[in-house]
Amino acid sequence: MTKRIFRGIFLTALSAMILAALLITLSVYYVYEMRMTEELRSEAAYILHGLSRAESELAYFEGFASPNRVTLVAADGTVLYDSSKKASGLDNHYHRPEVNEALKTGSGESRRYSSTLAETTFYYAVMTPDGNVLRLSNTRSSVLGIFLRIAPLLLLIMSGVAVVSLVIARLVSWRIVTPINTLNLDAPLENDVYDELSPLLLRLDRQKKQIAMQMKALAEKQHELSAVTENMREGLILLDANSHVISMNASAGRIFGVEAGRMAGSSILALVRDALVKEAIESAHRGSSADAVFERNGRHYQVLASPVAQNGSATDVVLLMLDITDRYTAEMSRREFTANVSHELKTPLTSISGYAEIMRDGLARPEDMKAFAARICDEANRLIALVNDILELSRLDEHKGLGEKTEVDLLQMAQSVARHFMPRAEEKGIILSVDGMDLSVYGYPALLNEMIANLVDNAVKYTDRGGAVRISVAQRDNSIVLSVCDTGIGIPEEHQPHVFERFYRVDKSHSKATGGTGLGLSIVKHIAAVHDADIRLESEVGKGTCVHILFKRLHQL
Ligand code: ADP
């Protein structure tokens, strides 16, 4: 800016100087011309006066001397006398404008310019008493001539003025610009500068206040937004058109095990390389939303990739990540369950249809018929048990038909279950006993009865002749504990975490031989969950098994 002001001032000064030089030259020329005409006139008057007293006009010019050229021309144009050349050598002057005019009006003037010599000659003619024409002339430099003559002086003066205007231009531009450069823009109205800047400072102040207000509103919005994004459980990542992270929330950082604040600018590929996720992101870049599922640290996430802003052909993308582990595992176990159910149903059905076909085709011997029918009966019973268990599980899954919750005396219920199993226990030579405190829980009687029955059924099933099964009800810390312990075959340690899974059996053939469906313990697990109770399993191979159900006292009446 300083340079522009300086250049402006300096060029203005320079143009003014050149213009002034031209005007001065013209003025000088004009003054010259005026003085010369006056000089010629006064000398003509003087000569005329002399001529009127002389014997003859030609005699007057004998020995005549003048700084101007003097010519005497007869009325017919013949030159009678000339002070600088021989009169006889000069041509007829009748048609010279000044001579002609003098002959007509008594006096005449003219000037002639010689471009080769850059000179102008001035002529003044006047009629003499004898009827001749007296002409005086003088030659002076033309405007150009004068200019060339005074040019060195002008140049000197102009250089001097140029230097002075250079200094002044620098000083002025410095004085204009320095206060602007040192303006305190944080407080525009507090600046003490020249008046011309006041409107600018006022506007600056207004704009500053406006910007401050807008910034405040923006910061509030930003704060609101980050409060929402930072507190949401879902992961949120904003990507630019090149799939580089613009921002991500804390949940997204937790999902990928990175510090969210440090990820700006890094490629999304540094976080997730799953082909399906990459495909979803690319599709969002092309403008259409897509989703994919990926797994991180044992948890499953659904990622929704959506385009956010159109930016030429490429698009920014927002990724929303939802933890769908529960849904995912539920879906997986549902699929697994369906596959298992089909398999479990198919096995007894296949043997039923096999035996039935043999009997129908008359291939069985009459003495085997009874045994075959008994096998069909067994398999059908297994099938019924299986279907019942499956129905029970789905009822529990959907929390349907559970009946009314009420106070249930666990000890009484255990005794009733024990009475039911007593004949089987006695048959196997197993001592079945119940002991403990008379404690009650708040729950569904039918379900609790089924849970105890399943546990006792297993205990009797997996305990050999001469063993013992004990049901007890006790109080421990804040819990009411129902335990079913046996001195049976026990469960190997590696199988213990799995026995509550659906259709899981430690020894398939043994379980099947004893009529197990593989669903008993998962029904127990479900019923415990419905009552918000915990399960503890203690088992040692060859020594026995204990299953403890821990009810929270809170659930008591
Ligand atoms: P099942 O109908 O086969 O008994 P469960 O779900 O009730 O199915 O039990 C799962 C598996 O856990 C059984 O197959 C068995 O191997 C083991 N199990 C359950 N209870 C006992 C127990 N009291 N003693 C030893 N093993 C047991």
C-alpha cells in the first residue's frame, strides 16, 4: 500500500512538473512575441518620423543601422532598400501579406515559421508619407527553439523538484500508512488516527461485534453438538472426500482402541480394513448410503455409511457404528438352535420310520415285533420330551405364559420334587434327601418347580448306583441358595463352561441312553435369568456335581 501511495504522489508531481514546464515555455514564447511586435512598431514609428524630415526616403537610409531588418518597398512591390541584402537582388514584395495589407489599410503584420531552423520571423509593414511601404522584421526562436534553449535549465530544475517530490511522496505515504499499519484492530474505536479513517474504524468495530456474536453462537452450537456426539454410545466418524478422518467421537475411539482427538487427518484404512466396510464407504462416497457389519475385540458392530455434502463428484461421508453384539449373537444362536433342532428331531424320527418300515414290510420276526414297538415308543417319547423342552425354551425366550409371580417356599417345593423322583432314585439305589431352612422367594411356581426337577433329574441320571443326591435350601450373605449336589460322575473342567448351552452334552451316547435332550440345563439357566438369580457350578470328575442357584433377597416378599 505504501508503494502505491508513493507511486501515485510521485507520478502526480512528475506530471505537474512536465505540464508546468510546457506552460512556462509557452508563456515565455508569448511574452517574447509581444515584446518583439512592440519593438518593431516603435522602431517603425521612429523611422517614419525620420522619413518625414528627410529630403528623400532613400537618402534617409544612407548610413542607417538597426538591430532589425528594415526594407523599403515601392507601391508596386519593387524593393527600394533592404538593410541586410542588396535591394536589386530581391524579388517583388507586392504579394508579401504584410506589404499587401499595408498598401490596403496603412499597416500590416505577419509571421513566417521556418521548421528547418526552428525559427519564426515577425514582419511589421507601414505606409510611408511617399506612398512606399516600410517593413521591419526580426527573427526569433520558435516555441520548440525556446524550449530547446531552456531545456538544460528546465531539466536541472525538474530533477531538483523530482528529488524534493520523491522525498515528500515518501514522507506523505509513510504518514498515511503508518497509522493504518499500527491500528489496534481488537479495539477499533480506541485508535487515535486521522479523521478520514473514522468511518472505516466504525465499520470495523461493528463487524467485530457481529463476528464475536456469530462466533459465540457457533461455539454454543459446537458445544451442543459435541455434547451430543461425545455422550452417545454409538461411534461417529466424519470422513472427507479422500476417506481421511475429519473428526470422530470418543465412542468411535473406544471401538478402534485409539485416542479420538489424535485421529484427524489419518486414513480410515488405518482403523478398519474389512472389505465390506470399505465397500460401504466407497458407495457412500458415490452418493448412496450403505451398511456393513464388522468385528472388533470380540464385539460386532453395524456401520452405516451415509453421504453428507456434495463436493463436486466426491462426497464427505459420515459413519455411524452401532454395537449389535447382543443382536448378532442372538441371531447366531437362533440359527445354531434351528440347525440343532432339525438335527435332534431328525434322529428319533429316522429310527421311528426305520422300525415302522421294517414292520410294515413284514421283515421283522414275530418275536421281535414287541421289541421294535418298544423302540418306536422310546423314540417317540424322546421326541415328545424334546418338543416339550423346545416349546418350554421358546416360551421362556418370549417371556410368554409364565403365569403369576407369587411367594414360593423353596424347601417345600424341593421336598415335593424329591417325592416325585424318589421311586427312580430308589430304583437306582440312590439316597435322595432334602434339608435346609424354610425360605421363600418371589417367583413363578411352575418354572421354579421345573428348574429343581431338571437339576434333580440330571443328578439322578448322572449318579451311579449307591450314590447320593442332596437338595438343600440355605441363606448365604444376601442370597437364598438352592443347591442340588450329587456324588455322580462329575463334569470335566473343559466342558463346565458349556453345559448350559443348548443341546450341549458331555457324553452324547450316555446322555441319549438316559433320555437327555441336551436342553435341561439351558432351561435351568433361562428360569434362573427370569428370576434374576445367579448359577454356580462346582464339579469334579468321579466325585460329583453341585449346582447352586443364588436368589437375591430383594426378590423376596
Ligand atoms: P441332558 O438332557 O443331556 O442331561 P442337560 O442340559 O441337562 O442335558 O445337561 C447337559 C450335559 O451336562 C449333560 O449331557 C451331561 O453331560 C452334563 N451334566 C448335567 N448335569 C450333570 C450332573 N449332575 N453330573 C454330571 N454331568 C452332568
